[in-house]
Amino acid sequence: MRAMKVGLNTWTGSLAGIAAGAILAGCSTNPLTGRSQLMVVPESMAISQSAAAYTSMMGGLSKKKQVETGTPRAENLRKITDRLIAQAVRFRPDSAKWNWEVQLINDPKTVNAFCMAGGKMAMYTGLIEKLKASDDEIAQVMGHEIGHALANHTQERMSIAYSTGIGTELVAIALGAQGNTAALMQVAAVTAIQLPNSRESESEADQIGIELAARAGYDPAAAVTLWEKMGKLSEGKAPPEFLSTHPSPEHRASRLKELGAKVQPFYAAAKSAQPGESPHFLNAGEGANERVVTRAGEMTREEYAAKVAKEGETLTFLSEPFERFKRGDTLLDCRVQCALAYSRRKGDWKRLHDQQLWRDLAVSVLQAGYLSDYSYFMLAEAAKGMGLKDAAPKYYQRALEAGRDYGCADDCDGFEVQKRARAALALR
């Protein structure tokens, strides 16, 4: 991303706050993917400082007249991206609150796109022109980028930078200096999207992005043609900027074909469905602070997020265990190997329960996989909240049975698990 190149030697300022954060930092499990990630930088800070960096970047490009607005291809990019965001919110309802924005950067030599934390996005015109990208292929690019944001990859890369060599160098430079930590964080947000993604991150963005695109009505086969075009463009010359930050995992083409086959039914359903009733999520204008315009009769973003959160759908790579849960067939049998995952996740279960985020609660318990009466109780509560009348009593009964040997005792987050499970079964 030539327009965003910032040398690390310009990073001057106090890192006291970052150092303090590093002391308290640890790994957390991503609720969307189930993967453990190093998170030194809080998501709220990653989002706020990404927004500030994005505003600064777009301001500079606007002065150079490189932000393209009002043209057919700019409006087409907005249309495609808005449809993708509506699907993203389906699986991360909290992202409805993000101040989503997309811009088309007029730079015909640059083949790239990005999505920062909190939904700040851009595509370079070189990607459209050099690849002769179709709408389906543009959707695959933007779906992939949105996948990075949903899975907190910017936050993760910022955290890695602080806790490895880059962070060590910065601390050494900045010790004793007085500076602006917020400004440093903005540089970190920019640098994070310049760093190459890990193989895990790329695989996650692939599987999330291709499904978002399919559900939005864009052909999953375009993911394969897109990467074939990228490969041809790099033959005998320096690879496009996109490939430098999105290195191709092994067997990517075959993997994309496999993923495409799995999400093909969503694409077919979207193509045959009536136009959806999802609201518009993108900002109304260029400014990052301009709010979304809600049209007459259109659901608000909050109403839409609340609606889709109750639908009980999961991403395809989580669907098999989730369908077993909905049938009441989930059996938990993992103890020692799952104890760490349980300890990391269970702290969120009460919050998810209090907020009645039943799907997210069930997914979190399933991903932990830990055998305890508390785990089964939370599955029962999630099933009850989702209206799964046959599944809920099965999990309440398993909670009672698990309590004989694997009770949570005094570590139940204030829930009287055994008492409440018996009461729920007695009410049947």
C-alpha cells in the first residue's frame, strides 16, 4: 500500500501505556473462529485508532484528488460492499454499530484493497482495471477483507507487532520520551494492514469472505478466477501489493473450490430470493463522521442486528456442531485438554446470557467443549432462549447428570445450576 507507507523509524512517543497493556495481555479466543489470538491491544482501541488513521489517510488522498466519488464504479463498489456488510452483521451483530465506510482510491498502478478494524475499507482502481474484475470478483475481494475485520485480524497484528521485535525496538527508542500514544496507535493501525497475514488469518478470511459473498448473491466460483488472475498478473514481475499482504496458502485454488461448493446453496438461494429488507450500513458521504441514512420504512441497523441475531444461523464451518446442538445431540466429553479453553471462555458466558445472545452463547460453549454441569446448563439456556423445546430439556438433564462428577460448585458465575436445571425440568 504505497499510499500508506510509514517508516517504523518515525515511531516516536511514549509507550508507557502499551507496556502496561502488554503486562496484562494474554491470549483470547475469537468468538467467530474459535482460534486463540494474542490480543495486547483492546478492540475498542484498534477500532478508534484505525478510524483516526483512515480519516487522516483519506484526507491526504482527497487533497491529491485520488478519492473517486460519484462515478459508476465507485457507486458500484458501495452497492456491493453494502450487501456484504448486511451478511457480516448476521454473524457478528455487534458490527452493526461499526461506522462502516468504503472508498475507491484512484491509483491505476496499485492492485490492492483493505479493511481496517471497525470496517474502514478501500479498494484501489488498479485492482478493477488490471484484473478487469467482475462484480462477483470485487465481492470476493471485499468479502475477504471484511472477513479479516470480523475475525479481529488488524487487532491481532497490532498486538503481535507490540509483543515481538517491532515492539521491543519501539520501547527501546521511546523509553523516557514524552509523546502521543494515540498517534502511535494510528501508525500501528496503518502498519498492521501492511504486514503479511498469517496462513491461519488468510484461511479464515477465505472461508468467511466467500460465504458472505455467496449469501449476498455473488458467485463463489469468482474466488477461484480472482486468484487465477492475481497469479497471472505476477508472472515474471513483482507481485501485486495484494499478494504481499495476502500470501497465498498452499492449495488455495483447490481449497476455494471446496469452500465454493459448500456455500453454493446460499448463492442459489440469494439469487432466487426477493430483495432483502436489510438497511444500508455505509456512511452517506465521504466524511468518516457522517452517519448512515435510514430510508422511510427501512429497518434501523439496530433492529436488523437484533432480528438476525435471533435467527440462529452460523457460518458454514461451524454449522455441523451447531445443527447437532439444535437437535439436542451435543455430548461433551473433554476435560483436561479443554480446561484452558473453558477457563478462557466461561467468563463471557454470563455476559452473553444476560444479553440474551443465545446463538453466540451456544457457539462459545460448543467451541470450548468442556464437560461440566455449567456447560450443559448454558447449552440448555441457549436452546430455551432460541425456542428449541425438544433440545433444552435434554441439556438440563445432562447438566443434572454431569453435576454428580463434574459440578461447577462455587464457580458457576452466580447460577445455581443444579437447582435451576431441576426447576426447568419440573415445569415441563
